[in-house]
Amino acid sequence: MTDTLTSPTETAQGGEPTRTLDAVIIGAGVAGLYQLHQLRQQGLDARIYDAASDVGGTWFWNRYPGARFDSEAYIYQYLFDEALYKDWSWSHRFPDQPEIEQWLHYVTDRLHLRDHITFGARVEQATYDEDRARWTVRTDTGEVIDTQFFVTCAGMLSAPMDHLFEGQDSFRGQIVHTSRYPESGLDLAGRRVGVIGNGATGIQVIQTIAPQVGHLTVFARTPQYVLPMKNPKYGDAEVAWYKGRFEELKQNLPHTFTGFEYDFVHVWADTPPERRREILEDIYEDGSLKLWLASFGEMFFEQEVNDEISQFVREKMCARLKDPALVAALVPTDYGFGTHRVPLEMGYLETFHRDNVDLVSVRDNPIARIVPEGIELRDGTVRELDVIIMATGFDAGTGALTRMDIRGRDGHTIKEDWFTEIRTTMGLMKHGYPNLFTTAVPLAPSAALCNMTTCLQQQTEWINDCIHYIREHGKSVIEPTDEGEQAWVEHHDETANATLIAGTTSWYLGSNVPGKPRRVLSYTGGVGVYRDKCAEEAAEGYPHFAIS
Ligand code: NA7
């Protein structure tokens, strides 16, 4: 373990460091907390830096009305410690943000992590010094950290798309992105509120605030396939039931296709047509993401299967909508079910039947600008508003790191590299950036298609084992080879391009960010397969990496 006193060594860009560490971790969310715990357990002087004022990551920032899980709480869990799992009891199947935030406080305190986290410090810059084989990491609070390992646990959906419209600053009312919603909330009672966006976030906001506001105007562009959530309260019996399944979940979750407890058990081709409908009806009634993640796997690969399942979901949605204009604006017809992120909802569609709610389809008449009074559309009409809530999404997977200045070997910068082409080695490292480890970045399931706790535990454990291996073998530096990275990128693309997702347009391919190179962000070979490939790489002594 190195000393945390100021080192006399010069840092990469000159100047003495204010602190010397073995490992800097960015982010005190699900991944960062567990990474810190593991690295400290193996004896490293590791520290988290986080711009937030407390732990939580995604669950710190996303405190908008209605924010909640749509993974079942008992699987959105750490499974490395049975007592940690069993000593926390969830109140609902899909709890809300305040409870999730409290759970992460519980984890932090149980693992005694708080003293090893610097809050309120955003990492802005990091430079790799090849001669010293060390990183210099700089924060916006003036800390300069000299570290051997640099691990980013900065979240896949943490860089908000919050400056999208001309005139945003001219708005006379309040304007807020969902991931920057104030902790004290906003007073919406009696006010004219506009929500831009109807992705998973917008849907949660819309259904929650509609009864609270004076008038709600929803600006929706692309319709979403939605599934109704069933969210029972958990009493002692339910809590005992899921806790009793700890071992089973621990064995099962890491090996399913998406890190959920359920998997694709039905095969369309082997199922008689009348039975298919029964299966879909049955799974639909579960009130979870099961219809998407555990019905017929062929829906991701075969257009005809996808067409039939899409039609099933459309029928369910249409049956709940009274007005053909709402059907036209809210029910998707030009992409297939499951090829975009599927949101769970509670009364979202019925919200549009309320007298105080208006739907403005901005597909053919887009938002032109924000003006002092509200939102102006291309046809010149202005919707007057007191509050605008931007549920406009994130620069997913890459944004957290491209918004920092990260400089690797030979003048490589993450920003330039990923604006040219998005490449990683298994989403865990990147050629040109020795000793930089990444989580929740592209080309791994944790970039989108995963129950995040399952994937982040696996990634941080892989990183921890890798660092252990290097130290145990008397080595100090690891970096993926160019050929190794190329092999992973080719495998990723081959797998992704076989899916129907590859032909769509959403944040899954970075299409929501101007200039972002197009690539399916998430590895689509499955969580279990990905895990096996990562484990194989380690077991074989990291053949796609150079270690020195
Ligand atoms: P999403 O799913 O990226 O949704 C963003 C929404 O904002 C979506 O409806 C967009 O419409 C809309 N949007 C973005 N820009 C505009 C403009 N310029 N005009 C009108 N509408 C716009 O983000 P979420 O936060 O909902 O969800 C992200 C993930 O967080 C989610 O999948 C969960 O995993 C948690 P578009 O679809 O682009 O037409």
C-alpha cells in the first residue's frame, strides 16, 4: 500500500501532487462503491472521487418525481455478501428513488467506505505518464492525484443531454433536466408544466406529476412500447420469500441473458401459434420486463417474430387509449418491440385522458426553440409554461468520459478517440490507455442491456482480479493490444449486427447525440456469455493484453 502523503514526484503536467494513491475511482454509485471495497480488501490505497455531495451515483442524481427501479429490487442487489443482502428489506417489488438511495447509504456504512470517498470533487482531467507508468488525476477542487490505477465507475447514463434547444436560457420560468432535479423538489401545484421526452424517465415523470400540476403539456416525439408495472407492497412473507432465494439468485443471475432472474425459456419456432398467444398473455400479466427479456429470444433476431410480438403489445396499448389521435401519437409502428429500451409504467397511457393533460406530438412539428414564455414549435405556435422538465436523456456509455479530458499514451485522448470510433476491449479497458479500467462503457452488456448490479459486480470483480494478478506477478502495467481490441470489436459488431437493434435509432446506438459515431453500444451476446469470455481471458493470463 502506498503512502497517502504528498509525493515529491513531479506529475504528468508538472506540479506536485496533493495526494498519492494506488487507485483513483471515479463515482460513488453501485460500481464505484463495490470497486472501492474490493481494492481496499486487497490492500490498495484506493479512493473515490465524486462530484455529488453523497453516495448513490445514478440514484443520487435522478431524484425526479416518480423515479424508481424497473428491475425487481431483490435482484438489483449486491450478491457477494449474504448478510449485506439479507439485512436490508425492500418495501416494494419496484421501490422508488429515496429508498434506493437509502440502501446505498446502508451499503456504504456497512462496508465502512465513507472515509475513503471525496465528495464534491469532479474529475476534470487525467494524464498518463508513460515514463513513470502512472496517472495524474485532477479535480475541479484543485486536487492533483498521482495514482497507478485509474478506474472509471462514472455511470452509463450520467452525462445529461441538457443543452438541446436554442433560447433555453431565455425561459422566464424554471427549467430542469430530470437528472438534475432539485433535492427539495419543485412546487408544481397549480402550475403549467411542460415535459419534453417520453423515454423511460419521461414516462415516470408524466404519470407521477399529472395529478399534481395545474396543467401538463407533454412534448413527445417517438412513441414507446410500454408494459404495465405491477408493484405490490412487500410484507414479511414476501421479504422472507426473496431472502430465502439468495443462493439461487446468486447462482442464476450472472448467467442469464440480461442479468435478470429470468431468461428466454420459450422458442417461437417450437411453439404452436395458439400457444404463443397464451404464453405472451401469461407473461404480460407478470407486470415486469419479462415480456421483453424472458419470452421469445427470437424477437431480437427474426423480423416476423418481432412483428407478431410488437403487434401483441400494440393491441394492449390501443385497448387502453380512447382517442385515435392518442393512438397515433403514442403507439409505435415504425420499429419493433424490444429494439429500444422498454419502459414499465403505471397508468402512463391513461394519464392522457385527464382534462389537465395535453399531448403535443413533435414528430412532424418539432420544438424550434425555447422562448421566455415557453416552448415554440416549428409552425410558430407557443405553448406557455411555468416549468419545463427536460426528460431528454443522456450521452450514454461514452459521455461520462468524453466530457473529461483523459489523455493516454502518445497523445491519445478519449474524447477524440471516441468521436472517431467507439472502441474498447470488452468494455473494461482501451488500447492506448494503460492501467485505465472502465465500467459501464460501450461494448459490454453494462452499456445498456443488463440488470446493472449484475453486470457491475462482474466488471468490478474482473478489474479487481486483474489488478491482483498484475501485482502478484511483480508487474505494474496492463494495456489491451491493438489486435486484441480489434478482435473484440469485430466480435461485438458481428453479434450486434445480427440483432434487429442494429437497424434502429435510439440511444442504444448513440443516435441521440449529434456527431456520435454509430455503433450498438451494448454487447448483445448475453450477460452469461460475456462473463465467460471475460473469465476465460483472465484464466489464460490475459492473452489480448500486454503486461509489463
Ligand atoms: P431517453 O430514453 O433517451 O429518452 C429521451 C426522450 O427525450 C425521448 O423521448 C426523446 O425523443 C426525447 N427528446 C430528446 N431530444 C428531443 C428533442 N430535441 N425534441 C423532442 N424530444 C426530444 O432517456 P431517458 O432518460 O428517458 O431514459 C434513459 C435510460 O435511463 C432509460 O432507458 C433507463 O435505462 C434509465 P426521441 O426518442 O429521440 O424521439
